[in-house]
Amino acid sequence: MKNTPLKYALHLALFFCFFNINLFSQEENINVSQNPKFENLLNEKRKINSSITVNDIYKIQIYNGDIESSKKILIDFKKEFLNLDGTIVFYTPAYKVWVGNFKTRIEAERNLLLLITKYPNSLIIQPNK
């Protein structure tokens, strides 16, 4: 008697059905206890993350150059413009000073008009695009 692929598959199926009949899943209960401060921390993180939109943010780049000048410009900027935040980022080969988190281009353009008098090389960017 010659074994054909169909007979082989049938024998294999019967073999697995016969040996899998007596298998049972686990029935033990697991209790996880966590510190209540952890849930509070997660709620705060959710609030912060909901206010940040990564793809739709506009920033203004006020400087592009070396690290020492970037630090000086950022310090001067923070002294003069208290309502805008700023940061230094590195993109090869230069450091850039980015300011603001503007949700709309119009809001970024309004602030650019204020900044361009002090920082003439300022421009509007979308960091993640």
C-alpha cells in the first residue's frame, strides 16, 4: 500500500486529534498589585501627551551654527522672550536653535514677525516633515 500525500495528511490529522484531546488550559487566578502613585503618574503622562501633537507643530529656527554661539543665543532668547520655549538640536553638521511650539502656521508667522527684527535669519520649520 502506497502512502499518498492525502493519506499522509489524514494520518497526521488523526494523530494530532488523538493526542490533543486531553489538553487543558491553566486555571489559576493572577492578582497584580501596583502602587497607586503609578496610576497618577500615568494620568499625568496622558495629559502631557494629549497636548503634544508631533506632526502638526511649527517651530521657528532662529540660529544655525556652532554649539557655543547656539548656547549664547538661546540664553539671550530666554531672557527676552519669556513666553516662548527654546531648545538646541543637532543636525549634522550644525547646531540649531528652535523656539516655540505653534499649532498653526499663522501663529508661527505672527511670532516670526516679532523675532525677525532681533534674529534676521529666522525661518519657520516643521521638524518632523
